[in-house]
Amino acid sequence: MNKEWVKVYIAAIFEVCWVSGLKHADDPLMWIGTIIAIIISFYGFISAGKRLPMGTVYAVFVGLGTAGTVLAEILFFNEPINMTKLIFIGFLLNGVIGLKFATKEPVAEGVDS
């Protein structure tokens, strides 16, 4: 795994933060944190997309963000557990993992294969 994929994973973590922030922010400090999370999230996403296939980056970013948001709502905000929802999140994560493994890593310039 290269540093571009690490950027995608970190960006997805911050996506969970800002999506939850949009729903739960109720004071100026929380709104500032939400805005900072949006900036970090999209910076990582756009930065990784410059060196990795954008379609795959987008699918991984959104898939992990969606799964993370559902899990964060359950773990931190007392959202009721819905087994059907969790099963479909599992399908989503399997698809995201499959896309990640099916995508060829870019070869660094100047490195012989």
C-alpha cells in the first residue's frame, strides 16, 4: 500500500467526522471542527486522485465514509442497530475492498519493473 491510499483512508475518516458534524454540530466550535474536517477530507481525496484512478478513489472514499458514518451513528449517537443495514454495509465494504485490490498500483517513475 502506498501513501496515496493512506491519504484516501485518512480522508474517509475525516469524511465521517464532517458528515456527523453536519447533523450534530450545535455550537460555533463544533461547526469550525466540521469545516476543518471538510477541508482535510477533500484535500486528501483530491490529492490521492491525482496519482490513483479517480473512479476507484471515489468509490473507496465514499464507501468507507458511508460505512464509517453508519457505524459512528450506532456507536456514538445511539442510532438503533438495524441488521439489514449492517448486512448491506458489509456488502458495500466487500465491494470497496474488491475495487481496491483490483486496481493496479501506479509504478513510480525511474523504477524498473
